[in-house]
Amino acid sequence: MARWTLGFLVGVVVCTRFCYLPSPQVAGWCIVISSIVYICFRRISSLLITFFIACFLGFSWALIVAHYRLYHSLPIALEGQT
């Protein structure tokens, strides 16, 4: 459980350290890649594979939440108006 939590946290922190926000398609690719890795290596109980999958899922979750928050923000033209 700790490796999942640590991997997820590392993925979220990596997402917050970007200078710009990548497109939402990157989150989809991260989910696809982590699913493929899980399907291919599910019989192997490796700490590195679990950490890798959790990092990708944490990164994609943070990216989706960031895009959602930016999409629902107030437009600049409406700021300061009553």
C-alpha cells in the first residue's frame, strides 16, 4: 500500500512541477500505458512496476483535475464586474 501511495504522490508532484500544463490527451496516454504495463506484468510482483503504474495514474489524475479547474474558472473579461 505504501508503494502505491508514494508512487501516486510522486506522479502528482511531477505534474505540478511543469512550466505549462500538458494537454488532456497526455493523461489518456498515461492511463493506457499504465494499463498495458499492468496487463503485461501482473504476474510479477515488483516494487518498481507498482511504483511506475502508481506514478502514471497520479500524474494523469492531477492533470485531469488541473484541466477541470482551469476550464471552470471565471473568464478574464468578467473579472471586476458586478
